[in-house]
Amino acid sequence: MALKHLNITVKGKVQGVSFRMSTKAVADQIGVRGFIKNEPNGDVYIEAEGDDFSIPLFLDWCNDGPTGAVVEAVETHEAELRNYRNFEVVKRNL
């Protein structure tokens, strides 16, 4: 099964609602690797790698998010594989 790499931007009320930690739990559960981080403009940015089974499931999750999130849009762009080993939450650099 071929692996796919997607750059994903999630827009809406997606910060302050445990979006990153919930997304990590889902990614770990279905075998998606990459990272997630908050953007200064309020969006959440994700790089995700997975197969033809896990990526559609992951995108479905991104369109819903956790309780309390209000997802207004999900933008995706295919990119080159980076062969991430796991899925990480990137904390803000202070």
C-alpha cells in the first residue's frame, strides 16, 4: 500500500479545545505519522503520512475535531514523503 503525505490546514475554532492532543490520539490509533502545531493566526497545521485506509479516516476526524471545536475549513495539499516515525504535538517556541 502506498503511503501519502498531506499538508493540512484546519481553520475555525480549533485552538484551546484540545485539538492537538485529540488529533495525536486519533493519529496514534490509526497509524498516521507526522506532526500538528498551532499557527499564530488561529489555524492548526498538520503534516500527516499514512496509507489509503488511514488518511481518509484522519481527514474525516480533522473535519469534525474534538468536542468544542468548530471546524470551518480543511485545506489539504499533497507533498513529498518525509517518512516520519511517529506523530508529535509541536509546542510553541517561546
